[in-house]
Amino acid sequence: MRSTVLITGANRGVGLALARHYHAAGWAVIGVCRSGGEEAAELRDVAETLIEGIDVTREGDVARLAQELAGRRLELLINNAGLLQDEVLGDIDFDSLRTQMEINAYAPLRVTEALLENLGEGAKVANITSRMGSIADNDSGGRYGYRASKAALNAFGKSLAVDLEPRGIAVAQIHPGYVQTRMVNFGGMISAEEAATGIAQRIEALTLENSGGFWHSSGEALPW
């Protein structure tokens, strides 16, 4: 029987690259995205199941996702959907901070909790985070909403690792690297495909013994 992976934000960037990677590896891919239509055209080629119109910040949408997946086992959940916005001290848009917190931190926790019944012993959860969520690594300031939301995601992920250990479920926080995606106007240092390969390697190496860690896709352990 094929393993099944669910990926949020799977219609572009790192999410789409991960969908392609796992499809090529023989996995059944469930692609979840907010936008359908043309934006999901490439995802349709690799996803066995495509669930469109899911805003992971909305309780009703996440409940619908759980309902559609009732009874279906997931070997891997990748919480990938994210948002990066910038703020300038002295003119901070606090609505932007709230939006980033909803998407980058609360949504992965909401999705994971909603899909607990789909995650059995041996399953894994990968939260796509950022080294910008590292307090120790912050030597440039700024990006208040993004940094805070990713730091919160890291904290949520660590607690999930502790709480899910008795169920035999391992959890990782993985920084993909500086990736050439729309989020950074395609100015990154590595391709989405390179990032997906590294992320998949970190997931493969994830066990209950190292659950709860915070890694770069290259394998480097990152400081909290």
C-alpha cells in the first residue's frame, strides 16, 4: 500500500515542489490549497487528491478538510502554507502581524489538531518554518510579524512533539532555505526543487528520538 502525504499550500513554490517530489517517489499526494483554477493546474498533474478552496485560517474550512479525509490514513502531514510581509518600525501594520500569525502559526496547529485521527503510529508532521523564527539568530531586526509567527510555530511544533510522542508520531520544524519563490520575488539562493529534496531528507531522518527539533533543509540544526 502506498504511503500518503498531505501538503498545505501545495499549488506553488515549495509546496508544489514537495508534491512533485513525493509523487515521483510513489506516494499518494493530497494537495490542499486556497486557490483553485489555473493556480492549481500544475498540482493536478501530481496530486491523487486535490482539495481546493481551503483557507487554513478558517475553522469551517479546516473542519471541511477533516470531513473529506475522514477514515483516510496519513503517513505524513506537511504544514507548508505561509505568508511573508514586511513592517517598518514607526509604521507597523498590526493587522499584518495578526494575519501572519494566523497563517504561519495558528493554522498549522489548527490543521494538525483537526487531522489527529488521520495520523496513526509511525506518522510524521513537518512544519515548514524559517530560521527567521530563531531568536538567537536574529541579528538584523525587522520583519516583526514573520519572525514572531515563525517563532510561535516553532514553539507549537515542540509542544506537538511532546504531546504526540505517546501516539508514536514525530514532529519536525524545517527551514527550507532561501528559496527562489514568489514569497521573496524569486530572489533566493536555491530552487524550490532543491529545497524540497532537502526537506524530504530531513523528514526521512525524523524519528521519535529526534522529534521536536529545528533544522535547516541542509541538515544543520538551528538555534531556537
